Amino acid sequence: MPKPSQLHVGRAELSSGGVPLTWSRRQVLVAGLGAVLWPTLAKWSHGSVLNRNHRLGPNPFGLGVASGDPTPEGAVLWTRIAPNPLSGEELEPVAMPVKWEVADDEKFTRIVQSGTAVATPDLAHSVHVELKGLPPDRWYFYRFITSGETSRVGRFRTTPLATAMPRELNFAFASCQHFEQGLFTAYDHLAKEDLDLVFHLGDYIYEYKGKDKLVRKHLGEEIETLANYRQRHAQYKSDEFLQAAHALCPWVVAWDDHEFDNNCANYISEQKNVDAASFLDRRANSYRAYYEHMPLPATCLPEGPHMALYRPSNFGRLADFSVLDTRQYRSDQPCGDGNKPPCPESLLPSQTMLGPKQEQWLADRLQGSQSVWNVLAQQVMMGHVDRKAGEEIAYSMDQWPGYEVERQRVIGFFEREKISNPVVLTGDIHSNWVNNLASGKDDNAAPVATEFVVTSISSGGNGSQNLKYAQTVQDENPFVKFYNAERGYVSCKVTPQSWTSKYQVVEYVDTPGAPLVTRATFEVEAGKAGAERV
């Protein structure tokens, strides 16, 4: 048997009271060598594995804190020990104890749960604490402590019981935050809203090399290695407004392409000459760094270049969210990508955005739902938007129109199965849209669902209302009820009777201090598909 101070690459065998505990490497990583093993770990004598007295300087929590994926009895609490996150220097490769506390009050006079997790070098000294056993539908405060230093305080709300009908849910959704192209001013405003939840729909980071003469600059070249991805996530997480938004309430996150590589499609690179093995190796690096920096449960722990990210998120019987992954399982973009007329490939039944397994999972969830609102939280636009004025037609082959049979199958499923109040939330496109979605070939027929598309936080730099183009788009596509190309997010109020979406924008992101403007508000009445401006 190996010495108890050794953590093997393949398996870790720990001894407690003469009884061997054998865990796989995956189990050790999932647990973060957490509180359940702390009585054993505390007895280890070799600092090469565990260092209780490691000094980390005045700010070991340089990337802030976050919570995510709330349930009726808990949530995932996250932080990463990173006193110098942008230096590129890795911490000493030792496991470090991190105390966590959950309280009823912000001053932590009434602590309801606490424990000790262990931040390991395997996961970049990140911590993922999965809370259980808390009462439902309540707000809590949390913090971390290590090396004599305490993190900022975050808060989270447990969700209502699956059988409960809440009076309302207040949440926001956002997407696309290019660090170089603008300040995260929108998050400064979002962090001041009274929100229960935030959904991030992808492009949390961008993989490109640093460029001069932009608002800010990425560190290094285009990222490919694990160290590269870790540093890029750390650079984004260092933003004070993003940290404040994470501390406000739980987030439910999903990726798009730039967390890995632009316009990736399953195993296929945008650059056609890329070696498949090196492409998957890079994907494994990106997935691992993504997990290390997000408040995700252990069920999302990646295995090499694979990571199970599609999952449910419910808020009682009020709203049932299906978080989708439209990148990892999709077919290659048809017709050579870009905005094109439909081609035979885009109309093939085998052309898939979700993959068969995920599509069946979604169908099963929708059929079994007892919720008033059934929501797809996903990445790319579902609306069948013609991008060319006049007789010519052009659809985005990277979005759902490039996968038309599956697109129609999903929307047709809403109608055929009489799914209660389907709503689609979308990111990716760096502009705001409201689309009424119809089943069948007539896009302007009576809607069966509504799609709310959010613009970017900063990607694309300063936006504009672009009223001329907005009118052209709506003239060509009457089912499009709103278009806007400013930066911002969407905040939503959901009740059993109605859904209200506010398009919150900032007019510039190249300099600080842009005020928040509610550019448009749309409402969907329960039992009546389609959005109306109010």
C-alpha cells in the first residue's frame, strides 16, 4: 500500500483507523478532497501533499466567489485560490485547506453550515462545494477562509420545492463578454438589480491573442494549453464588475464556441487543416479550465475532451429551464458556413444541433414538465431570419436555420405536445432580438413560442440602436418584433400569469460610466404564445 502522503495519478488510497478507503482519481477530483475526507487528510504529515500553514499573501481570493446551479436544498459554491492570477506562475503544487461558511445573515452571526474543502493543484486550486440539506426558497450568505484571509461575501437562494408555485422569479441572462473590446459596465448595473438567478449563455471568454489599441488587452497569444486557458479565465474573472455580478446571486452557465475555439462543431475545427488529435487535446484543456472556473456540480466534471453540460434547472412549478449545449454534439455548419440560401445539406434530417441523445433528453423533459413556463436556455438563434432584403434569401448556417429539420422538429414538438408556454433564451449574436416562433414553413403564422435574444456584454465594442437595419430586418421578417445592437443584458420577471423581458442596454463600453437604459420591454401572457411590446 502506498504511503498516505502520496496522491497517485491513477488512484488514491487513504487509510483511516486501519480501514483503507479507495477512491478513483475522478472521485478524488469531484470531491475536491473535501470535508468528507478532512479528518483523514488532517492527519497527513507530509507538506508535499497538504499544507495547512501555507501563506498566500493578503488576497488569496483574487478571482472572487460564485454560486451556481441552485436546488431546493443547496447550490454549488465556488472559488479559486489565486493570489497572483495574472502572473502565469502556478501555486506550489500542494493541497490547501479552504474553510467555507454559510449563514442566514451577511455578518455571519447565524452560521447554518460550514466545513473544509481542499483546493488541489489538479483543479488549479479551485473549490466546488455542493451544499445539501438547506431549507428551500431562502436566501443565504457564504464566504471562504484560507491562510488567515477571508473572501468577499456572496449570496445565493435555494429554489422552491418542485411542487411549489412561487409568486414570481426575477432573473437576467447575458452572453458574449470580449475583454478586449469593452468594459463590463453592464455587469455593474446587473449587480444592482434584485435578481434570484443569472443565466450566462456562452462566450464567457474569447480565445484570441492580445491586440494593441483596444480597450483592454488579452495576455499572450491565442490560447491552446491548459495554462493558457487558466490564465485567460483568470484575466476575465479579475474584472470587478463581473465579480460583483457573480456574488449577487447564483449563476447557471453554458458555453458556446469561444470558451474553446471560434465556430467549433463537435470534433470539427473552423480551420479545416487542423489535426483532429491536437484539436481534441486543445478541447480537453479548454473544458478542464472551464470547469475549474465555474460554479458547476461534479456531474459536469470533464473527462478529457468530453463534458456533460446540458442539464435541468427548475424554479418550482413556475419555470422549468432546460440548459442546452449546441456546440459539443452538432454537425458541421452546412453550405460553407456564413449567411447563405438553404442548401441540400442544411435540409438533411441527419443535420443536428443537439445530437440524438440530447434531443431525446429535451423531449422527455418537456413532456414530463408540470411547470407554467418551459424554457430553453441555449446559445444560437432559433428564429428563421432572412438576412437579405428583397427576393434573395440568406440564413445563418451557424444558427438553427442551418439545421432546419431539427429546428422544425423542436418547434413542432412545442405545438404537437401542447407544451405549456415555451420560451427560448438565446445569446451569441451581439444584438438584441425578439422573435415569435411559428411551427411549419410559414414563419409569420401564429406563434407557438417566443424567443428572447440577448446582445453582448462588450463583444463588438460600442453598439448602436441601428434603427435603419432594424426596420429592414422587421420588414423582411414580420415575426421579428424587436432588433437592437447596443450592449447589455435582459432582465425578466416571471409570474404564473405573465413573462416580462426588459432589454437593459448601455450606449458605450469603451469608457467607464455608461448609464443603464431600458430600451424596450416585452410581455408574454401565459397561455398565449407571442410577445407584445409594452
